[in-house]
Amino acid sequence: MAEVLHAVEAAMFLVLAAGTEAPVVCRTPSPAVAECGVRGVAYLQADGTIILPGRIRVDRSRPDVIRMSNGVEGRRGATGWISFSNGLVVRREQGRWRFSGGLVCTATGADRGECR
């Protein structure tokens, strides 16, 4: 499991949990914490899961499935796109995450990430 919570990863999971492609900016003041402005704070747990605001737990332990405790689940398809049960679709490409609706999540520094 990852020992670091990356800001871009936290931003992407906040978008997925919300179920809508809306901009978010995060920064990581420590390896296990991501502060994301009005969206709240995400925490990396010892077991590798991530806790988002609202106590939503993200389990990313399997490479082909992402599960959230709010019922949102994503599965990777043959083309590399991950389709989520809330209608969002995302794909990793060239160091960034791109949503099917156009939102792009990228690292904008060593401790910063954003989805715009």
C-alpha cells in the first residue's frame, strides 16, 4: 500500500465521491494528510485506505476496482477507463487523470494537486 497520500489523488477521490466534475485544489502538509479547501481534509490510514470528509472510506487495494463506503464503486474496463456507479468515468494518461466530461486532475507541485 502507498505510504503517501498525494494531493492529486485526494482531489480526484473528492470529485468521485461528490459525483460531479467540479474543480478542487489540494495540498499535502504531511505524507498522510491532504487539505482541500472548503472540500475538507483527506487522511491516509495505516491499512492504505483513505478517509474523505463525511467519513467516506476509499478502498483502492485492488488494481481493477475502487470502492467507497458511500456505495460508489469503480471498475476498470478493457480500454483503461474506470467507470463508476455514480456515472463518472476517469482514465489515467501521461501523468494525469482525465474525466470523460473534460475535468483533468494533475500534480501542480511536490505537495499540490488540482482537478480543473
